[in-house]
Amino acid sequence: MLRELLQSKEIQLAGVVRSTRVISPRYGFLRGALEQWRRSGLAYTAYLGCALLPRLPSAGLPVHATRDVNDAQGRAFIERLAPELLVTAFFNQRVGAWARGVNLHPSLLPALRGTDPVFRALARGERRLGVTLHRLAPELDAGDIIAQHEAPLVDGESVLGATVRLYALGARLLIESLQKINSGSPQPPSSDYASWPTPEEVAALRRRGVSLWRLRDLRARAA
């Protein structure tokens, strides 16, 4: 997604905030990884590591790494850059009401709110995937919908492969939607929210022959 935005002539990136949080801002990397292992098992924890492994192509932009974007340092970094719009994607932190922004979520909201919606979609056997551009709101993944794009599952696609593809599509959706960024349609109420998968859910997905990640996914991200 970041590569798509860097290549766009419609957007000028001011900087990047990278989340270093694992589960909780109180946890260091090791404790957070152990907690993720306890909640979701080794296979899923390793998958998250693969998803975060490649280095962000920041192209010399200012980068701030933080466990809490809402602390004094995080707010000062963003306020110093003075962006017209804050865009979050694959970001495991809730941004406070002080920031005006939008989020890219890899599902067709209001379906599949919560963490890892692509995993949830594939676990349900769904082939209708998509990405939503929506406004940030106090409730996670519940802000007004600005635009959506449907993208059916590709045969043999892994959870990571589908996630990467959807975020790249989301970047293009953001660029195409700049003129209506201040608009949006309220989402209907939905109870379709899920947290981290359990080891049993991960095992059930893998028994169905769906991979969490493949080596070609990492090669594609590094290209």
C-alpha cells in the first residue's frame, strides 16, 4: 500500500507512523509475542511475524515508531508534520479523536469488523472479499463509509497474499476517492466483530488447505 501511495502524483506523503505494539502498549516485543502465541498459537504468531517482516519503503520520509500513537511523542510527531489527512492501514492502535483521518479495512464493512478480517473470511469459506475506506470513529471499524471495492478471492491465495492485495487495492481506492473524502454513509449496526483467532480456528483453516502465508507472498512484498 505504501508503495502505491509513494508512486502516486495525487498524494504527497508527509511521514509514516509505524506501530511497534504487540497486543498491548504495556508489553515489550517478547512478552507480546508470548501473549499472541497463548491466544492464537505458534502458526498464527509466525504468520504475523511474516506479515510485519519486510521493511517499510519510507523513501526518506520521517518515521515515528511507537507503541502508543496517542502519547505526547506520537501526537507531537503528527502535529509537527501537519498533514491534511491521517490514513491508517494495518495499524493495531486506536487513534484518538484529536486526529482527523480515514482507515482502510480489508473487508466490505459492516461485515467482518475487527482484527484480521481476511482470516475470518477465508475461515468461513467466503470468496467475496473487498476493501473499505471509512472515517475514523470512536468504535473500531464503525466510521462512515466513503468508498468500497469488491475483489473476489484468487484460487490458492493465502491469508497474507489476499491481505497484501487488498491493501494495494485500498491505496488506489483512496487515491480515487480524494474528492469525496469529506463525505460518507453511516454504517448499519453490526455484531460481526471478531478478535484474534484461537489455535483451534487456525488449525481448522489449515485443515481445509488454506495457507496463512506462502514464500511467494514475502517475495512479492520485497519486490
